[in-house]
Amino acid sequence: MPFLPGFDERWADVPDYIIGITKQIWEDREIHSLHDYYGEDLIVRSSASVVQGNAGIIAATQATLAEFPDRELPGEDVIWCMTGDDSFLSSHRLLCTATHTHPGMYGAPTGRTLAYRILADCWCKENTIKDEWLVRDQGAVVRQMGRDIPEWTRELIAREGGPENCVRPYTPANDIVGPYQGRGNDNEWGKIYADILERILSTEFSVITGAYDRAVELAYPSHTAAHGHAAADKFWLGLRAAFPSAKVSIDHVIGNDDPLNSPRAAVRFSLHGTHDGHGMFGAPTGAEVFVMGIAHAEFGPRGVRREWALVDETAIWKQILLQTGDI
């Protein structure tokens, strides 16, 4: 029997499905199976773009594998909730490894070996993904290639045809309304983590010392690994300080408390406003910026003991550069 009506019997449960089809498509080279697992009208909102339809996804998949033919995407975790009798929303975390051996989106091959994460929220029904939100740690890729992020982003704009023709990052202005309109589940751990992030993003940074384990393990953009309260404060304060007047939105919340796992939570959040402060993105420019972030947390006896949080630095820089004309 399938784990949900309409789903393939080969998968045992939701995590098995998400991790399994990812390996099947990317590592086993069954790119044609995207016709089965991705809906024809699928909407993928990555920080870097909004893409609708299977054709664009298949083309992008082939291009990425051509540039990084040894790419692997082991699944670290899947945090999920039911959204109906026959559908679910998963927030999954991938640790990607790859060698840049061929030319492509990232320019001439560098031969560098890369490691970075992806966090993605996928709404699935009838054995297909129909709605998706994705944050890729592009900053890690660019920095591990030895490049400066703003300068690389300027080159990307030029390769894409200049400021008039380049791909626009995801913002509310180019969003497409999809079939999934839910906001997650009511699990207590999701509520706890959402409250922590909302308080942090509302500038109550003192919550970190009370809500995070002193030895908390942290994974942040540019594949940054760190530990402790000071490192958590540095990341969240640096992000918020760049956009001090931006509107904060907690857009989706899932909590899980499963056997053989610590309590976990996944939160998708956004900042929308002006780059009017000194922080992660240098001197203020006045550019209007939309930041989509996804964060996962694992809880222990002394609060948050592991946290993974991503924003796409290149997509943010692209918005800044396009509006300021500094290209």
C-alpha cells in the first residue's frame, strides 16, 4: 500500500519519498522522471528566480549537471506536515557536494570542490510536487570558487544579457499564486521556533541567550559553521541590521516530534523593505530588497542545540546592484 493515496508504492513514507526522488533525479540521472514527479504547472520560487512549468526545471537540471557532473545531494533531514488526506508539505535540507569542472552559470571551470546546503519547501499531491520555495547557498558556491560575491553577481548580470534582460530574483512583484495556501501545522515545536525567530527579527536579540544552548551548533550562509550564542547573534544581527526598517513575515511553520529524532522545526520567513542599514551587505544603498529565508532547528534539553538558516546572498546583491546601477 502507498503511504498516501495516489503516491508510488516504492516509497515508505514522506522522508523516503523526498530523499528518494532527489537521488533518482540528480544522482541516478533519471532526469526524465521529472515528468512524473514535478507537475506540469509547478511553480518554483528560488531566491534567484521564479520558474513555472516542468520544461524550465528540466533544462536547468541538465545545465547544472553539465557544469557539475559529480554533484551529490545527500538528504540531511525532512521536516513535514500533512496538508490534507492526500497531500503534504515537506521542508527538506540537502548537503550538496560537487566539483566545478565545466563552464556554465558560474563561469569558466575552476576545478574547485564545493560543499553547500539547500533548504526547500515542497507541496506534494498525487505523487507530484506542485508548489516549491527554495533557498540555495549560492554565496558558498561563489566564495569557494575564490570569488567576491558582488563582483561575481555583476558578471552574472552581464552573462544573462545585462540589466534589462537578466533573470529577476524572486520578489512579491513577480510571485505566482500557487495551489498551496497553507501555513504549516500546529505542533508546539514549530510554534516555539517561530516565536524565537520572530522575536529575533523584531530586534529582540537577547532571546538568543535564553532560547539557544550555549554550545549550539550553527550552519549559516556561505557554508559557515559556528558554535555558541555570539555566533548566532552575529548572523541574525548582521542580517537584520542591513534592513532595519524592513517588514518581517513568518510565512510557514512546521514542527515535528518523531521517534528516534529530537524535536525539530522548519520556518520560512521573509524581510521586505529598504537596504537602509550597515550589516551583511555593506553600506546602505536605499535599494528595495526582498529576502526569503528558510531555517531548521533541532531542540535539546537546553533549547535550540542545532540551527541551519539560509538566505541567498547573491540574489540579495543582485537586487541591490540592479537598483543602484552599480554594474
